[in-house]
Amino acid sequence: MGYKGKAVICREWNQPVSVEEIEVDSPAPNQVTVKIEAIGVCHSDLSATNGTMPLPPPVVLGHEACGKIVEVGEGVTEFAVGDKIIPCWIPICGKCQFCQEGRTTLCDDWGKGFLGPKDGTMPRRDKDGNVLHAFSGVGVMAEYSTMHVDNVIKIDPDTPADKAALVGCGVMTGVGAVINRAQVKPGSSCVARAARSPGPRPSSRSTWWTRSSSSPRPSAPPTPSTPRPMAMPSPR
Ligand SMILES: [Zn+2]
Ligand SMILES: [Zn+2]
């Protein structure tokens, strides 16, 4: 069984995106399928359409969203059908040293799930049966998304979807900048300048990864010189 629905796809850099009907597989083990209820549009999505962020097309865009789980794969115990979730664009293993230290955005699995679930499956296809990549492995500018459980964060079911969707990237990046980079203390007065849509910003194409668009997976995690997103606060 799979799920059919529309999705926003970048088929070629520097060209308009297309809205197409795609098919999304039911979840494999340790995956869930989500019906997307709301999304945010991030500058990084734009960067994926012009090659600044060189995700090999065709790629389903989108990485901040809110939705409800409609199916869970074998072995999934922490989520159930009906759970309201937001996707996380870095799969968090919860076991490595960085995760244990609370620095989950530096997880050892960083880099494994850029184009699909971190287990290597590719659950999206276009109407001709061709495999589609997914932005950060989640590709949520779509009616349905199948993703690895390590990309999934359960939230309060009463949270409005349009608000919760923004937590997936914009809010956590902004809050992280204030708390971790600027180190603003409670009670401070401060000014924000040069506000822009946030998102991961690789320093160069060569350090992001090196495989061609025909390769389904990145060859290696980004080098240490690649700027990494700042620490992410836990959604409430
Ligand atoms: Zn980890
Ligand atoms: Zn973003």
C-alpha cells in the first residue's frame, strides 16, 4: 500500500518548481507515514532550487511541517497512528556521544538522511515510477511523507499545525541563535538585525557531498569545516 498526493518538486536548478502527483510508500521498519497538515517555507528550500544547497534533483522540497501519523512501520513503538508530529531535518539517534550530551544537531547520523530516510530506502516516486529524493530525508512539501522515526518529534495534539510547523526550522534556529550564539540572558534588552529566513547553510558545494545526481545517497557526511546548525531546543 502507498499514498498518492501532490508534492512540490525541484526537477532542475534555477527553473520553476513543479507540483506533481507522487506516490509515497508505506513505512518500512522504523519509519512512519505522515499526512502533512501545514508547512513553512524556508530560505533553504529556495537554496535547494538554485544549487546553493546542492540536493540532487529531482527532489521533493520542504523540511518544516506539522502533520499526523497515518501508518507506522514494523518495530515502531514510540509513535502511533493519530500522533501529531513535526519532522526534524536531522535524524537524531539519541545514542551517540553528541546526543547523550544534548547536542543532538551534531548527531553521528548527521549526513545520513539528506535525500531519504537514513536507512537508505527511497520511498517516493513520480507518476512514471522514477525515484524522487526528499529534502533532508523528509520532503514535506507534499500531502504525504514517509520518514525515519529518528526524524520525528511528537507534539501536543492541541498545538495548531500552522504554528507547530514553524518550530521545525525557523523557530529553533532563531531561538538557538539567541540562546547559543548571542548568549542573550533573561531580562536583557536586545535588537535583532538582518533578520532572514533561517536554515542550514553549507559553506560550499564541494563540502556538502560529492556524488552526482544519479547517486541516491550522499557519499559521506559533510566535513567538519561545514557550518552546522546550532543546538535545537526541545519542542514543547
Ligand atoms: Zn546521535
Ligand atoms: Zn529551514
